[in-house]
Amino acid sequence: MRNVLLIIAMSVSGLAYPILAGAHGCVKGAAVGGVVGHVAGHHALAGAAVGCVIGHHQAKAREKAASQSAPRTQNDPAKSPGPGPAN
């Protein structure tokens, strides 16, 4: 029975992969949260859920910061390569 449940769980996770692909940070946060929840009192599912939310939030914040800083460096005339020194 345990092997059947393991096979079902692996199949469902394989089918859910395209859905999770858009959840940046969720999988990593859920893994860390699940371990922490398990160690902190056998609350692995609650830890995984909270870890997913926090991981997704941090990934969106990183993505937003990267998108805001990227245009400034590309359009900054002070950092553009100008003519080199005269030799």
C-alpha cells in the first residue's frame, strides 16, 4: 500500500510541475519550510505552506528589484562607453 501511495504522489507531482513552474520561489520555500516545520513540532505541511508563501514573496521582490535596476544601468549616459582617452 505504501508503494502505491508513493507512486501516486510522484505522478501527481509530475503532473503539477507545469503549474508550479510559474510559482517562483515556492518550491524552494516549501522544501525549507517543510523541514523546519517538521523539526519544530511535526508541522511539516503548515511549514511547507508558509514557506511557499514566503518564498514566492521573496522571489517576486527580487524580480521587481532586478527589473527596476536593469533599465537605469542601460540608459545611464554616465556609464555608457564613450570615446577612449586620446593617445
